[in-house]
Amino acid sequence: MEVIERYPGSVGEIIQGKYNGIDVLLSCPINLYTEIILSDEKERDNEREYIKSYRFIDNILDKWGYRNWKIALSINSTIPKGKGFASSTADLSAIYNGLLRLTDRKFNEEELIKNCLKIEPTDSIIFDKATIFDYKEGKVIEKVGNYFKFHVLCFIGENVVDTVEYNSKELQPLKKIDDLLGELREAFEDKDIKKLAKVSTESIIRNQHRLKYNILVEVLEINNLLGGLGIIGAHSGDMLGIIFDNIDEEKMKRIKNININGYEKIIVETLDSVVH
């Protein structure tokens, strides 16, 4: 018995901050994926490598009454690890969908949220729509609309951030974002990339005190040079990106000549849907 599932990562967060005193975020899925295989025909010879994923599997199987099942896992992912691309959330979401298929059960949003949060703070790409999400306590604050497509030129640094360790630190509090949510809602309602980029840029700049981006000034200059719409970043990872509505051949030629020392450069495209 074996199932294969895949799930997308995200490109940082469109927005992250305090809303009505609660830490929230909203992010969009991208065209980088994790692919997982669940099997009852293999030994768990990689448990140390995938500690969080196996905890997730065993928690769910125990809850469903399959305590004697020993499901083995393998993961093949194109999502950068520990850089702010929601690689762990993608892994757990793919695993959950695979377990549903193995046991012939139906998707349960609340169940997925609770079990992800038992492992670590969770990204909002677990939802089928763009969602303002309390990523620590699991409260769905508001679903603001369908995802939509845009492109991001990402600069990825060398630092690796463990989500659990990072969020357990004594961090400076996030800044309030109540005033940005009106434009965020409008951006998704109208599929307005410029408005979305404005909100995303302000979210990064506003929270510099919490996670300093050494290349922020340089990325803002590149954004202006290339005609980008604004920037987006990982609020708990080493990545900053530039948002474009489209990247044509001429723009691609210019991008090839842009480099930041010590940073990998990739281009990703957001997705307009996530299928559960």
C-alpha cells in the first residue's frame, strides 16, 4: 500500500503583524512543491531526518484509531528548507492528504490546523483561499478571497531558520497591521498586484526591528531599477523578493545581470488555487 501526494510552498508572507492584538499572517502558494510517499511496506530508516513529519503521522493515526499502523515516509522537495518558503507546512499538508487517501477519510480543515500546530507554528497555505491566520493559536481570522498569480524574483541567503526554535525565542513584538488590512482585502477582491505589493512592502519595512534584512536597501534599489511593484519577504527566514505582475523576455535579460553577493537568485510564480 503506497500513496504519493504533493503540495506547494509559499514565498514568505504577504503580510505579518499584530491585528487586534493577535499575531497573524497571510501568504500565497507558489510553483515549488514537496512530494511525499507514504508506505506500509518500508521500514522507518529515516526517522531522525523527518522527526516532525513522523510525529505528525503518528499523532493523526493515533487520533483516528490506527495505533498499530507503521507508515514510512519519503520526501522529495524543491522547496528551500529553513529559508521562509513554508517547506514544513507543505510537507505536513501533503502528508495529511496522503493519510486521508490511505484511510478513505474526508478533509477536515480544523483537524489539519490542530495537528500542524502540535508540531510548529503554521503557514496559511493550508487553506484553499487567502486567509488572515493566527499561526500560533490556529484561529482563522478571515478568508479574504481566492489566490491569484504574480511573479517574484527571490534572493535567498545562507542562513537557515528553524521555525520552532525561532518562535520560541524572546522576540521583539510584531508591529500593528490593522491599518493595512483594508488594502489587503481590496487587493484580493480586485486581484490588484500593485496594492498587494504595497501592503507586502510596508509589512517588511515595519517589522525590521524583529528580523533585520541586511540586503533590504539593495533589494529596494533593484526593485526600482527593474520596475518591480514592491517587495516581499520571509518574516522568519533569509529571503527577500521583488514582485512583478509579469516577467517578459526583456526583463529576464536584465534580471540575469543582477546579483547580490552571497545570495541565490530564483524566480517563482504564485498559484491561483490549492487543491485539497
